[in-house]
Amino acid sequence: MTVLDENMTMDERAVRHWWRTSIIDMKPGQIAFRGNAIEDLIGNVSFPQMIWLMVRGDLPSDSQARLLEAALVAGVDHGPQAPSIAAARMAATCGVGLNNAMATAVNMLGDVHGGAGEQCAELYYDIAVRMDAGASLNDAVRDGLDSWRETYGKIVSGFGHRFHKPVDPRAPRLMQLVRDAATEGTVSGRFADIGEEVQTELGRQRGGRPIAMNIDGATAVIFCELGFPAPLSRGLFCLSRSVGILAHAWEQMNQGGRNKGPMPPNYLPLYEDRNDDT
């Protein structure tokens, strides 16, 4: 118990302990994040370094921060065909503020759209555990994929893309940066090996037809290489995609338009008569 605790009444102690945090120490005239005064951070650390500090508790090296930043940049946007971006633009035409449009979009980033990076990181970490237990890379990948499919089904998060076939242009660049970082000693390169072997094995299982490692598969490699727990892959993707969401919501506000739905008004959804047996 601290001296401060000893000098507090039981009610004061209960109130102070209601929210306990090691993230921020704030009192009148003082703000410190993880023990670092805000005035020392402002102008001296980058935004990716600040993200790292807030969720991890320490400051990354410059090379670690650059690799994290590359992943964040790569996931910023994928256009209005992405449900979250389309939702942000639709919300913006309904008279809501930027924060409401952004919240509408971010709330759509779930298991299917936005959560694949977390799921892929779980797969990579599972394969790494199998390797730690003595399995070869190839065996660990095959067994890991079998286990994945038993739980989640045939679609493997992080691989395949409905537009980018057989290459997602973001993935090779990110993987090259990981390899460069491994050469410099910033990361081990282990999860790059795992990710690429998963991609190769999936191609083999498809009869030799190549399959793209998509943005989720590539950023999951980076997040695992940097030691982020799998659930943070989703949170970091949400931070990244929020930039694109903001840009699209703001653009739509400036373009104007009212109550824009997912289809132009001269095209109506197809009505299906469930009672029509013809």
C-alpha cells in the first residue's frame, strides 16, 4: 500500500481504485503516459510510437516503429466497395457528424470484415507453438490449417481476395519490409516464414493454383513479428482503416447528397415472391 493509500479514507480509496490504470497519470497541471510526461513526448515521438507506448507500455525502436507504421499505412482504405467505407459515406448523407459516420463504419469491422487479421494472427501463433513443440514448419502449417478448418471452416483468414488475384499488391511490399527488418535484426523473420508457408500450402491444396496473401495475412505477419497479441491485430486494423473512413466521410460531406442508399434510386432490389413456384 502506498503512502497515499494510507492517508485516504476507505471511501476515498474505493473511489480511487474504481478505475485503476498504468496508462496515464493525470492531475491538474500534469499528464504522463506510461511514466513519460506529455510535453516530452510531443514533437519527439511519432504516432506509431505513441500507439506502441499506449498498448505495450514502452517505446519501440525507430525500426520497430517504421514496420508498425508500414502495416498501418497499408490498411488505410480499400474504397467504397468495402462495407465499412460505404456505410461511412451513407451515414454522412444522413446529416450526422463526422464522429457518427466514423462510428457507424468502425462498428462494422467484425469477424468477416475487419477481424481477419486477428484470426490470421491466431493461426500464425498456433503454428509457432507447434514448431516450438518440435514439428517442422511444413508439418506445423498443415496441422495448423487442419485445426483451423475444424474450428472456422474452409476459408482461411488472411488469404484469398475477391478482387486481387493472385496477388494483393500490398502484401509483397509488406513482406519485403519484414524481410529487410529481419536482416537488420529488428524482427526474427519467423512469422514471415510461417505466413509464406501457409500461402504455399494453400496453393498446393488448391491443385497448384496460387492464392493471394491479402492485407490481413501480411499485417498479421508484422504484428506477430513485433509481438502484438492476436486481438490487438483487430484493434490496430481499426485504427488504420479509421483514416480511410474519415477521408471518405469528409469527401461525401463535401460532395453533398441526401439519404444515399447502397443503390442508385433508379435501381431497385429484386423482389422474390416466395409463393411463386414457377
